Amino acid sequence: MNSLARGWARWADLWSTREPAFGWAIFRIGIGLCLLYSMLSILSAGLVDFLWVDVEYGGYRATDPLEILLIDLGPARPGVVNGIFAVTLVGAVCVLLGAGGRIATFVTLQGYLCLTRINFETVGSDDALLTNALWLLFLCDATGTLSLRCRRQTGRWTSDAEVGAWGRYLGVFQLVIVYTFAGLNKTNTQWVPWGKLDGLYRVWMDPVWLRFDMDWVPYVYPLTQVGSAVTWIFETFSWVILLVLYLRHTRDRPGVMRAVFNRWDLRKLFLAVGASLHLGIFATMDVGPFSLVSLTFYVCLFRPDEVSAAFERIGRFVFRRRLATGPIEAPTP
Amino acid sequence: MAHLRAALISLHILAVLILTLPSSRQMLRREVWDRSSNQAAFAALADTFSWLGFESTEDFDRWLWGVATRYVHVRDTISEPLVVYADLAGVRQGWAMFSRPRERPIQLQVDVASSLRYQPIYQTGSREHDFRSRTFRQYRFRKLTGRLARHFDPVWYDPWSRWIARQAADGYPDAKRVRVRLYRHQTLPAEAVRAGEVPKGRFSDRRLYAAGELR
């Protein structure tokens, strides 16, 4: 077998790996919550018609015709738009609960795609991340455990079901794509370490996105410069995490770099910087569910047993704290 | 099956990678290149090249323009067959937000008048004037406001401002007139803010409506 054929066989093997479904189910639950956040915030603001109904029927602009799987549903009338919105919202609940299997996921995906593609002015990267996640959840079924389907079929909420790991791998790829190209887009003097580094300062001085007044930002300007540099470096070189994951996946093979990357788990550093970035954005600015969707994709960086262990640790911590802060018996006189 | 899966995934990865490569029609507009902010950025880039030891040609701008136009051409050519897949499946991806934070932030202001004088009812970021703030502060609405203001075109701006005016006319039954406008100010450097300077801005893109016609 020549090296090309061997390489291809390894490549095919990689995408054929199977693993317990727990981590993938957590990803599904996270995406379901983000979908609900995205849709309920529109509903509660009374913006469904504004965003998606054609100007002829009460919207603010001429939207593209509604289309699902190349089937033309005609102009965006309020009844049709609201119908699609309602079905998609129910679908999002199904994704969250793991009900309805792939069909529910597919319906949710098509409904969300249909709505978000008819008015390009109001969509963002979070929508693309959500629809890409729904494709993965549809093609790589995530309802095997932690789901209503599991409960109905086995009588328990969890099972030992397995799932293809390729969905999780593609989740990591998607995350890396988002970051790397965000970094490339930021390659200008506002963000690069050899530039002015005033990117983050300018973001925080724009009142449009802020949750609260940040008048103090000019007084910590050097810190915002450090933040700008860290953001650009993290995003532009986020592809390194693919190398880290590959070297950890092939830990049995020789090599100095492999040994180093298996000794120190750089995923934790990636998680720490990325989570700080997104939680910082989420705490100071209202830019929608982008940070939460991105953080959900971080689940894909870890094997199901690692995700499961992390949840067990969190559970033990919360349970212990509850015990510690529980009701205290009155002292006997 | 394993080989088919690997092949399909490979094609998907390739398509997403190519389609995510930055490309914008703005890159091919000479007037965008000639903007003072972009010219300053190019000058800084030329300095960086020199600092790194590359010989910076005298006409760096022309060289960069040639690279950019060739890049956009190649990118568009190789991505053309993949566009159908991306459009059908909706698998495009990007995150251009904050790539070039605005130097002149934009705020929305809505005023109504029941007599001669206008009273503000909504201002971006104001707790005092927060009419329909749940709607106007929703992140998609703010995103839209920013996009409309940045790429100003009355074709899109006018129906949007009219929709806002209609909300104001409905919310203030006594109002006779509604005014929708944008406030733009230059973000001051940190040292200027620390020295006590206050950013100066101006209103623009004002639209006036008779409230009765909106109801």
C-alpha cells in the first residue's frame, strides 16, 4: 500500500470512530438552549413580523421569497412567517429535549434556515453556527441519551448508546473556522500586536452594543490593548488546536511534539482563553447568543468520558455546597 | 461506507474552507481604498513590512491593490462551483463582527412632537428615553441599525425609519409629528477622554413624518 492509500485509510478510519453519545447529547442540549434564546428574544421583542414579513404585508423591507428545500412558499406573509416560526420554535424544544429524533432536528433546521436567509440584513454568525450545528445533529443523531427518546425506549434518561465521533470532530472544525477567519478579518492595526491595538477600546466605546455604561474603559486603556492582542493571537492561531487534538488522538505514536502536547493539555488553555473572551463579551455587550453558541461548540473539544467526568465534578461540587448551606438545626437549649 | 463518509466530509471541509476565505466587493472599490482610514492602515502595513526587513516599494498601495484584485478574482473563481452547495445547505460561516470597530459609532434617536417642540422618546443607551426599548435594543434590531447607517441607502433606510415612526405614532396617540434620526460621534482617544474632553457628534439622516398618516 503506498503512502497516499495509507493516508486515506487513516483519514477514513478517523471519521469512522465511534464513542459514547453523552458528550454529543450535551452539545445537542446546548444548541437547543441557544436556539430558544435566539427565537424567544425575537418573539419577546415583538420583532417576528418586522424582521421577516415582506413590506407589502407590514414588514419594513422587501424580503426574499420564502423557500424550503427549493420549494417556493411565495412572499413572506405574516401567516406563513408566523407558522414557520412556531414550528421552528417547537422544533427547538424538541432538539433540547431530544424528542422527535432526526425528523424534528431536520424540520427545525429547515425552518430556521428559511427564516434567517430571507433578510440578510438581520442575520449574523450565530445563525450560521446554529444551522451548521443542526446539520451535524441531524446527520449524526444526538438523541441516543439524555433525551425523551431514550427515556421512552429504555425507561431511563441515560443509556450506553454510541454515536459516530465525526459529528464532534466537525464541530471542532467549525469552531476553528469561525475563529481563524475572524482573526484574519481582524488583521489590521486595531488588533495586531504591532499595531495601535485600539480594537477592544473602540468596541467598548460604542454605546450600541453595551449592556451598561463603561466610562471607566479609557482609564484601563493598556489593559484593553493587551485584550486586543490576545484576541487576535487566539483567533488567528486557533487552528493549532486541530494539531493538538490530532497529536492527542495519536498518542501511541512516537515524536517529541506529540509527547509534549500529550504531557500538557493545551485544550485547557484554549478553553480558558476562549471562555474568558466569550464571557467577557457576554457580560459587557448584548450581541445575541453568539458567545453561548460558541461556548457550546467547546464541548466538542473533549471526549465523552471527559465531559461526563466534568459534569460529575460539577454535580459533586453543587451537591456538597447544597449540603453545606442547607438548613441548620437550632441548638438544643 | 467509511470511504464514502470520508469523501463527503472532505468535500464539505474543502467547501467551507474556500467559502470562508475573506472576500468583499468593497476590496475592489477604489474609493474605499482611498479613504483616509484605509490609507493610514496601508501606510502602517508598509511600515510593518519595512520593520520585518522586506523592502517596501515606493508604490506600496498600487502593489497591494494588485494583490487584492488578483486574490478576489482567484477566490471567486474557485468558490463559484461551491456556492450552490452553500446556498442550498446554508453552511456558510464567518465572523466579521468587530473586525474593524467603528470609529464613529451610530445611535438612534426618535422624537415626537404634540406641539411645536420635539421631545426625545428613544435614544440608544439612554435609560431616560427608552420607548419600546425591548424592541429597539434587541440585538438584531441594533445590528440592522448599524448596517443601515454604515452602508447608507435610502431604499433600505426609509422604510425602516418609517416603521419606527409608526411605532412611535401608535405609542403616542397625541403626537402630531415624529422624527427619526441618527447621531454619529467620533470616538475619542483614551488620553483625550481622561483629559476631560467630551465627544462631539451631529445628527444626520433625519426623517420627518406626520403622525396621523402613520396610524
